[in-house]
Amino acid sequence: MGLTEKDVTIVETGLLNFAPLIQGQVDATAATDTGLELGRQKGLGEVNVMEVKEYLNLPSDLYVMTEKTYQEKKEVINRFLEGYQNSTQWMIDNPEEAASLAVKYAIDGKDENINLKVINLRNVSSLSSNPKEEMLGELNLEILQKGADVYQRLGLINNKLDMSKVVVDDFILKK
């Protein structure tokens, strides 16, 4: 039959979610692929990894803002996203140099080899698996809608969402 809600206690583990797992304080944790890599570097050991993308493959790196911010700060948002897109593309094109720079500038980037592994994982997750979606930042509304529908069916959100009404592509740089 499997687990029920009564079988699970949710514990807030904070940003360093692998420490409680390594120390045996929790039985499971949710994390990013980069967090998993860092957890392994810190002694996580053998674990059973269930990748969400095998069950519900949705983009998760999204910028969300209020309607007020969207209406009042379009120029700032555009400059930020352009810089973010350019830096992401640079990191995709120059992973070794990015790993080296992280040693100097990143608070937790003292090991260049770990930096490179993390950067390569982020680079893979930044690119669409669909060759037609070549631009960084492009979103597939159909996939987002399927995700919103699943979230509602599971009771994670109450109202039915129409993603075509809440997702905008005003700021995606055009080719």
C-alpha cells in the first residue's frame, strides 16, 4: 500500500538539508541535483535517489513577481534577466573558467573540481531537452499547465490555474 500522510513527519532542515540526513536525524530529504552532489562530497554515502523529473518533469527555475512589480519595474526586470541570461550562457560556454572564478568569489566554492561538477549540473538543467526550444528562458506553457493541473489534483493548490494567463514571455530575449 505504501506510506500515508500519517506515516510522515515533515521537518524543516534549512539550507543545509543533507547534514540532518548524514547525521541520521531525518530519513529523507528533498534537494536539488547540485545539493545532492555537495551532500555526496560531504559524506552522504549510498542513498536511494528518486528524481522528480521521472514522475513530473517540470521546469523549476522560474522568476515569480507580483503584478505591481511587473507593471512598475519592467526596465529593471529586463536588465536583470538579460544579465542573468548572458551570465548563464557564459557559464555554459566556459565551465572551467567559471569553476576557477568560483574559488575566488563564491562563499562555498573553494574546491574547483566540485565547482565544475556543480556548474555542469546547472548547465544541463538550464537547457531544454527539446531542440526546438533553443533560447535560454523559453517556457513550454503546455508542460507548465500539466504541472499546475497535477498540483491541483494532488491538493497542493486549491484553484485551477490557467498558466497562459499568468506566465508572460515579455522578457525573453529574442533571437
